[in-house]
Amino acid sequence: MKKVIVHSPASVANIVCGFDIMGFSIEDPYDKLVMTLTDKKGVTIINKDNYGLPEEPSANVIGSALLAMLAEVKEDVGFLVESTKVIKPGSGIGSSAASAAGAVVGANHLLKNCFSKKDLVRFAMSGEEVASGARHADNIAPCIYGGVTLIRSCGELDIVSIPAPELFITILHPQIEVKTSEARKVLKSDITLKDATKQWANVAGLVAGFLQNDYDLIGRSLEDVVAEPARSIFIPAFYEVKEACMKAGALGGGISGSGPSVFMFSKDQPTAENVRWAMQEVYRKKNIEFNIYVTTINKQGIRLSEN
Ligand code: HSE
């Protein structure tokens, strides 16, 4: 029996100004999948957590991603997947992407790596589509490629890894669920030329900041005039949290993916811990349950082991 254990990380999509085109994976938290190659075509999913996700493959992100992959495999093989999710669905830190991307990377290992990374992104996007109704890859690609990733094109896939300096990330996860599909519905389908200009200046600034290790430029570029104004209503005390984090020394940040999580970049770990305290201060007063992670960029992405 061929078996592999997959550790698939959470990720932060958009990186504030890069709606649907940029993301990075993080060291913590991550999901665990135990995958076994079977000799019968098809996918069997067993959930080992309490999230009550569907086990029917076509209704499940893992199943949909693997079915898309199996459609391109000639041999009669299949997969048994035991999934233990730590990344809460609807958290805004790439829960569905961790499942879909983890599954296809694990499956590819079991199939002796017959598919390219780009193929794997394509298959995993079928899983993401089940969760959010959209084929975006800004969580999946960083999970599979590791680090900061640009998805220059989602149709004819064009994925670019962007080197970045060491950054510490503080993530506030309010314990409320925001479905990506709902958070996409509130977005305007048209934006003004003025806003578009501002947004692409920030995207260019952010990429240049990453490449030149320019922390101030990274911070200045973390501004979103497209999604944040519409989505901030889903996140209790969003602007209060942001202000408190900036006062605590964060470089900048914003909504993680489609929310409700909020992330902040800091230059060093002590500042990232101060940002944690600032987030806690605001949320304690609001009587809202929350988790906070202090973590770093995961440069490797998904990790595999055999036992
Ligand atoms: N780019 C996607 C969105 C990420 O913002 O809707 C979802 O996690």
C-alpha cells in the first residue's frame, strides 16, 4: 500500500492590494491529510475532524480536485483520503485551498510526480471552485509553490514566485464564518479609473518592495481601494484593529483573503507580538471569540512525509 502524509499550510490571498492575483503561504496553521493509493478509480474521503464537511467527492474540495486529476490519469487508480482540518472553513486563511492543493500534491507523489506544479494548480482550482464559486488560485498557488506568489494569469496559467524579505505575520481570526462566495457578491463589478490607477500603483509598489527588501515601501503599498471598502463590514471592529496594529508598529496589513481574518506584516518577531497584544486588546472589549497566530512566510509550501 502506498501512503503519504501531507501537511498543507494556510495562506493569505490578495496581500491587500492584489485581489485574486497574489498570495503567500504561512508556517502555521496547517491541515493534515493521510492519502493512500488504491487500485479502484475514484476517491473516498474520511473526515477526521468535527467540521461536518461533505464526504461525497463531487461536493468536497478534496474530491473535486482529485476527480479533475483522475480524469487525466489513464490507469485504474484512486485515492483514499483521511482529512484532519485545523484551518477552520470560512476563516479567510485558505482553508479550502489547503485541502485541494494538499490533496493534489499528495496524489501526485503517489503517482510518481507525473504532473507539473502548474497542472496541480489547475486541478486544485476545481476544488476551490466548489468552495467559492470562482476559479481563483491566489491561495492554491502559494500552497503549491511556497512563498509569495503572483498569478499573472488564471486562464492560461502564468505563476511567478516573488522573492521577499523576512516578514513576521500576525493573524487575527474572529470566530465567525464569512463564506468567500458571499464576500465576492458584495464586490462592485466596475471600478473607477482613479481607483484602478491607485490599485495597480500599490501592486507594483508591493512587488518592488518585496524585491528590494524595502519594508517601508511594502507598508505604504498595503492599501486596497477595491475589496476592503466593501468587505470590511463583515469584520467586527476592522478599522479599530487596523489602527491599533499600526500604532503597535505593524508595517501594514488588511483583510486576509475574503475575511474574516485580518493579517498584519511586521519587520521582526517582537513587533509581531506587540501587534498580537494590540489585536487582543480591541477584541477582548468586543466580546467576540478569536484566535491569533504569529507566524512567518512558508517558503516551501506543502510538505510530504511517508510516516
Ligand atoms: N481572492 C479571493 C477573494 C481569495 O478575495 O475572494 C479568497 O480566499
